[in-house]
Amino acid sequence: MTPAARLQTAIELLDDIIAAARNKGAPADRILAEWFKSHRFAGSKDRRAIRELVYGAIRACGPIPENGRAAALRLADADPVLMSLFDGSNYGPAALEDGEEPARGGVAPQWLEDRLEASGVAGEEATALLDRAALDLRINALKTTRDSIDLPFDTEALSAPHGVRVASGTQVEQTQAFREGLVEIQDGGSQLACEAVAAMPGETIIDLCAGAGGKTLSLAAAIGNKGRLIAADTDRSRLSRLAPRAERAGALIGETVLLNPGRELEALAEFCGQADAVLVDAPCSGTGTWRRNPEARWRLDEGQLARYVETQSYLLDIATKLVRPGGRLIYVTCSLLDEEGAHQVDAFLSRHEGWEGEPLSLLAGRARKGGWRLSPFHDGTDGFFIARLGKR
């Protein structure tokens, strides 16, 4: 494919991605994967170039663009070579018209930029939310150590005790170390969130929003398979992926519990008042993960954010029933919005007597109004808010 043809293909894919974002359709990575699968003539260099153009344009636009051409023009605005491809050549974009304007730049739609700024995220810290994410691994302490493992690629130690960073694009899943369960792909910030649980051997720990079990596996390693670990979630498909991952990692998961939305405590009744720790890794806006899913900021609206906040409060209330006296609740969101972080903690403490915030200090990040914050700009991790709450 010529450079102009690649650009026109990216524009057409951006049209599909923008439409999907407006209608809550398929995510960008799936749209790209399906296009590559049905267009085998595109070689590896073509696919790489098209992907770079698509994600570059997504990152370059703040609010959702009118169309793919406007998004590509925003990207080309800072690249004269790319702009020169808008010349009407065969298979390329149509020539520029007088007065044709690119999409607006920025970090996000204006209402969302305002919410971030009110949460102390502005300027370079906000811009860093759209940087490219690194590739982090967690060394599985059930099988090896960070000092002794021999990996077939260069690594950089992270602040997380078992974490290493490798070059983006490293085919980790093709390695013997991955197949043998010596490593798991997990962002360094996510690893530190698990450190906040302070899990100890012999404890009963519930991962209330386990999903596919990334944090569950980290907790199993923390307790050395000596204790009772319960993984619960409402998503059957995601929860079903935990068992093969746990087998590969050598992790003992005491039970997996499929929850019925609205009736969660019925399935968890036997654990009420029994848990030493409950991890609530709650559904959220995902503002801290835009480096991986930059079009997600086009999908979020104020109504959806309000629903996330309501769900988070609901899950925290459920968790209070599961923690034993003297136990702890660890609240985590991959969001940098105070509505989903500091404000949730304040609201929780105001409606639950007998609970108090516990001091938290991790190996990266900084305090944020009753909790702890990690951010791409300061810490090189995904963005997280983490709080630990103790039951007297």
C-alpha cells in the first residue's frame, strides 16, 4: 500500500470507530482486528502503519470528531509530510478544500477536562493520560523471584516488589516463562493496588470484582496459597477465564462465586462477617487507562459517570457486610476523578459508623484526600485511586 492509501484506510477505520463510540459499539482494537482479518492483502508494515495512524489520530483529538477525515487532519496538523498526502491521488484522501478544518485537539471533551482539572489533573499530568502505555509484568512469587528469573528479553525493575517493565510489543505470551506461569502481564500500578491489601498467609480474602482474576492471582501469591481466597464477579465470561490462569500460575483459589446483580449477598451469605480483607476493584470511568484505550474518553458521558458512582457506592456497602470486626476494605478504581475516589471515601465514612480510613503509603504515588493516587505522569503507571478502610 502507498502512504496515501494507508492514510485513507485509517480515515475509513476512524469513521467506524467514531460511529461505534457514539453508539457504544465495538472498541477500536476489535474494529481494527476485524479489518485486518478481512483484508489479508495488507502486509505487516501496512498494518503497523495503519494502526499508528488510527491511534495517533484518536490521541490527537479531544472531543469526539465529526468524522475520520477531521481526526486525520488533526494528526496531520503537526506533520507536514502527512498533510501532503491529502492531494487527491489514487486510493488516497481527497484533496484539501478551502476552509476545511481539523477536529479539535485537547485531552477530552470539555466537561471531562473540567472534571479532571477539579480533581487536580491538568496540564502535563492530563496530557500524559494519552501517552503510550508501557508493558509491565508481575513475576509470580509462587514459582520464582524477580532476582532469579531468567527472561529472554531486557527488563527494568519497577517499584512494585515483583514488577518488571519490558519493551512495548514484546511477545511475552509466546515465551516459555509465560506458558509455565512464571510471569503475568499486569500494570505496575495494578500490582501496587494489590500491595495495598496487605494480604497475609492464613487470611480470608474476597476479591469482590475479580473479573478475569489479574488481581486475584496477585493476592494468591501474596498469601503463598496459605489462606482462603474467594473470587466473585457478575460476569460469567470473565470469571471463567480465571481457572486456566490460576492453574498455569499454580494459584489456589478457594472458590469462584458468580454473582446475580442486585442479589450479590445471597451468593456471598456464608462469607458475611468472615473476611479479613475485601478488595473492591470497582467498575469505573477508566480515566486512568486512556493510554491503552484512548477512544474510551469519547464513550463516557455524565450520565454514565453518575451510574459508575452509584455502582461503586453499592459495592462498597455490600463489602461492609463481608468484613469481620478488625478487618479491612480496600477500594480501588482506575480513575483519577474525585467523584470515583476521594468523594466516594468521604461518602462511605459519612454513612457507615464504625469504619475509619487507614493510613496508606505505597512505593510509588502520593496521598490524595483520604487515599492514594498513582498517575502516568508522576509514576509511569496507569492511573489509580486506592483507599484502605478499617472496621473497628
